[in-house]
Amino acid sequence: MFQERYCKPNHATPKKIERGAMQQMSTKMQLQIEWRRAKVMELLSKGESNQSEIARILQVDKSIICRDRSQTASCQKIVIVIS
């Protein structure tokens, strides 16, 4: 005799990511962003002004380069005002 078996739905709550793991992931992402922004500044200082080319070199979307440039520019203004 054929007997159908059904899997009970798993209503268990998803595991929460520990706070330390989230902070570690956040720190890693922040370091990646800082590294990328430093590379953008390096390429700009070497005369590379084409955002599409910088995006291609760093293998990211052009919008990220645009955001990095505006973020870096606003940070520079803060440094200049404070100095």
C-alpha cells in the first residue's frame, strides 16, 4: 500500500546572528569601503578622471565610484574647515 508522507513545515524561528558576528561583518565591510575609497583617490591623483574607467579597474558599478567621490570630497571639506 502506498503511503504519502508530508514534511511538517518548520516553524522554528531563524537563528539570530550573534552581535559579535554582525559587528565583525560590519567592520570587514567598512574596511573594504575604506580600501576602495583610498584606491579611488589614488587613481584620481594619478590623473584618472573617468569614473567609468575607475569602476572598471576596481570592478564595481560606476554609481559606487560616484558615491565614493562625493563622500571623499565632503570629508576633505570637513578637514579643510577644521584645519
